[in-house]
Amino acid sequence: MSSSSSSSSTSTSLRCNYTWTTRPSLSAHRRDVKIFWPTGDFRQLSIKATEASNILAKEEDDNNGVKITRFQNGSRLHVLSSPFLSIRPRRIQIFQRSKTFRMVSTEATTTSSVYAKEAKGEEKEEAAAKIRRLQNGSDVRGVALEGEEGKEVDLTPQAVRALAESFGLWVAEKQDHPGPLRVSLGRDPRISGAELSSAAFEGLCDAGCEAFDIGLATTPACFMSTILPSFSYDASIMMTASHLPFTRNGLKFFTADGGLNSKDVEEICDKAAAIYCSNEKPRAISTVGVRVSSVDFMRVYAEHLRNIIKERVNHPLHYDTPLLGFKIVVNAGNGSGGFFAREVLDKLGADTGGSLNLDPDGMFPNHIPNPEDKVAMATTKASVLRHHAHLGIVFDTDVDRSGVVDEKGNPINGDRLIALMSTIVLSQHPDSTIVTDARTSIALTRFITSRGGNHCLYRVGYRNVIDKGVQLNRAGVETHLMMETTGHGALKENRFLDDGAYMVVKIIIEMVRMRLAGSNEGIGSLIQELEEPTESVELRMNILTHPQQAKERGAQTIEALRRFIEEGRLEGWELDSCGDCWVSEGCLVDTNDEPTAIDAHMYRAKVWDEENGQYGWVHIRQSVHNPNIAINMQSSINSGCQSMCRMLFERFIRANSLDEDLDTSQVESFARKGFHA
């Protein structure tokens, strides 16, 4: 009896033998077989390599033990059982290690009644797993082009087609909508965007949607295409991988209710994996016969931003050109943000002559489009000083993040940007709560509270921070600003959308109002009282296990540290708390009945000693982007970060042999040498 590897799962009674055949292309892949024995008289099963081959078999017994056996041409693997194992499965994974392998058979060698269930071809199982692994928290990201050492392309056109179809079906299930759904799609300038956009349009049409092509766009614009009149699409997709290299790409999903959360994206990836594996052969990608309408939405979105500035400044002398007399430098990093200089600022009267990298270039030849990038901030600072500008602006690739440079050339990002936005928001909404991720400084908390605000520390991840603000407002806690240290910022007044351009609009409006009020100070004067931490450092530990096990291994490590701290085994360390929040189940959560789903485990601990009192904190978390663990530290004393790092490494990491599964070289080096490493 034989079963082709391309066939579906089968179950067969084994009284003599059961044979699997395979194609040469399946070499180095796995075939999963589950053996069931419904009677207690079964004692032995034999697996034999029946043709020239080099095979590994991995047997998992009922006590979760694992045995690896190599058997070659003509040899056998014997599987023994005990009477108490009746009606329970034994799973055997067969690995083929050479292209000469063609056949393997099993034989019940003792009186028995046995069933074998062969799983679908391993190539499909692995393909489904790859689709699921594309999830990156609340969006999808993957390698779209070759060129990264050690990385293979996984965000293929076929994968994107399945994801887009899945999203269309998901939206249709969630919305009671007569007729076909209308879905827009925009993209940043990455060179893989054109091909992958075609695949996405195919997928949307597969789901029965009407597709609308925005073309070069920003992430916030894609969301606003579901809101602004005359468009009001049912959903939207933005194709971007933010600040990651040009070889990467990804998808962000929106409905009129906002960006999807990690649970939603998990559902979409699961459905996409099923769609992908339901196709026996990869489908060719072609837009022939696919109905896609091109729309000039970015023009409308730019007009929307211009109107906000004009209306809120309400300039007494020149309403339509409120930015006359202001020099503003925009650094778009060759991403999607060039429109802000040309279609917003220029048309409002600003002088943007010193702007940088406005033309889109998907290779990003000058620097990474990222407000946290030192080169991006340094070149913007230089241009601001050279042109005597009043403000410099740095956008990331898809303009959902931004940073600024003041008139003196001081970079304003991270805690400084949160402080600036908090000052503006609290002047309009006194006593508002400000939600940030838990990597912000103690000094920022003091700054916010000194201006009448409340500071809520929450989980790292911009979607977590924004969702927390939504939740607090729903619970009656007035919360107008949610910001992450990476530059993601959302405001209640802007539909809780993380829009780097809208955040800059708020700063520009404040700058003009200060001038109209007779002040000669720039926007940097609003945060001059913010104290800077004495020391701050971020370290990474790469997880060395297989990518499929990396997330679980990271969670285990972080949970082990939590227990270590709770048991008092790190002297002077205590899990941090903030007001009505406390560290529980891997995150800072409120004492309410709506805890946020955990997308990555993380904790923050405050650290003190007898001499200095509380002098710092340590935040440790899983990365949702890569298989690693991030460690952030801040200290108010010299050498405080090194002291905390040394204790973490010597008493926790090395004492528990965690360096066997983790690349701890950064942590070990900093523990020994500090900032001289």
C-alpha cells in the first residue's frame, strides 16, 4: 500500500505494512506520521528505509521523551510499546537527508491492530508556519528581497496575495455590509512594492473586494482614507516595513475603527496560512482582469492637514499662509514624507529651502528614514543651523513617526518629544493622563506631573500604548496623548491615530502661536526644565534556538527573571509599579476587567541601594520584530547602568546557564567595561 506525498492526510489499518513515497524536491524535509494502536496487544512496529537513503527519525514517546535514530539503506527503526499505551498516539518524524531517498515503509511486526495517519506534505506545513511567522505584533513584516545574509525571502507575492485575501474575508465577516467591500491600498517607495502591490490587489479581488490604488502614500493617510468624505473606504492596507532595510516589506491593516491589534492580525495570518496551503500550486501573480481604480488621495490628505493649520492658527493677517516668515527643514529620508514639505508647508507660505531627501527612493541611499537614527538627526541639525531655520522635522519611512530639531539644533526625540507634546496637550487639556511605554525616565514622570498631568506607564509597543489610551477613555479617565519613545504618538482628537505628520502639525501650530503671542523663544524652550538621565543604555541578547522556538524561549527567560526578582534573589531589585497599575502577567496592567492580550513578555524593575536610594530601573522584554531580548537601563548616578548590568549577568544569566541559549556578549561586555566597551 502506498501514499503519494502530494495526497491529503490518510488513515490506514496496519496489519502488514504502509509505505510513503516522496518526490526528490522534498529532500531535507520532514514527514510526520502518527501511529495509533487501539488494542493493548501491540508490541512492536518497524520502520524500514526501502531504497538508497540517508534518513533520520525523531520519535516522541508518551512521556515527552525524544529519541533520534539514524537508519540507512535496508536498516530498520523499531518502535516498542507497553500495554498501557493502547489507544494513544506515538508520533514519528522522518527526516530525509539526501535527494536519493524515495520510499520508506512501516510494518507491524507483532500481532496488532494499528492505524497510521500521515500528515500533509511537510512543505505545506512549513509554508503555513512561515505565513504565521510573518506576524509582527499588530502588523506583518518579512523579507521581500534577497540580499540579507542568513535571511531567505519569506514575504513572497503568493504570501501577500493570501494575506490580502484573508484580510478582505476578515473584514467581510466583521462588517454587515451590502455589496462588495471597498478597500484601498498604499505603499512606501520600497523597490519590492510594485510587485507585492499587484499580489495584494489579486488577493483583495479573490475576496470579492473592490480595490483602490492610492500609490505612494503614508500609513496615516491610508487610515484616513477610511474616514474622509468622498472616500470612506471600508478598509485599507499600507504596504511598508517602516525603518527596516530596503530588503524588507510588510502590511498594516486598518478599518474605520483604527489599526488592527495583534489578536486580529493573528486571525488574519491563520486564515492566510490556510488559503496559501489550499492551493496545490503557487498561483501566478497578474493584474490582468483585476479591477483596480487609481485615486489621488494624498492630495486630499495634504489639504486636510493644511486646513487644520489654517483654522487653528487663525492668523489675523494672512489666514491662508500662516507660515510666512518661518523656515522649516524637512528630512523625509527618501521615504513617503516628501509631500509634507511640498504639499503642506510650501503652500502655507513656509520656506523649506533647506529640506533633505524629499524624493522617494526605495533603496534609501542617504540614511535610514528614522527619527531615532543618529545620522538622520545629525544631518537635519546641520541643515537647521546652516539655514537658520526655526524647526527641523525628521520622518520615518511611512510617516507614522516623527522627531524634530529646535532652532538651536537640539534634537527632540524620545523622552524629549514626549515632554514637548505633553506640554502642548496639557495646556489645552489640564489634568489629562499621558500614556507612554515603560522605557521612559523618572524625570519625564516628574515633568508631566509638575504640569498637572498624570503619567501612566504601560507596555512597550505603540499599539499597546494607543489601545491603553482608548481603554482609559472608555473607562472615564481623560487621556489625550499616547506616545512611545520610538516617536509613535497618537492623540484622542485625531482618532487615536499614530500620525507623525499630525504630531508635527501640532508642534507647528504651537510655534506660530508663540510668535503671535510675542515670544521670541523657539519650541525648545518648552522643555528646558526636563532633566536628562545621567546614564541610559539598550542591550540585546539574540536567542540562539530555532526561530520556531525563539518566542517561547524568550518568554521563559523573562518569566524566570520575574520569579528571581519576586523571590528576592537580586538584592535591591523590585518589580516596578505606577499608581493603579502593577506588574502582572508580563505587563503593566490596570486593575480592571479588560487586560490587554500579551503579545510579548516584559517587566520593569526599579533598583536601589543604601547609599543612593532608588537610582535606576531595568526593563527587559521580548522583541516582536526579531528573535532577541531587549534590555533597557537608566540610572541617575555614574556607573549605575554597569552595576545593574553586572548583577543581572553574574547573578541571573550566568548563574542559571542562560548563556547556552542566548548570545549574551553585549551584556557581558557592558557588565565588564561599562560605556568603555
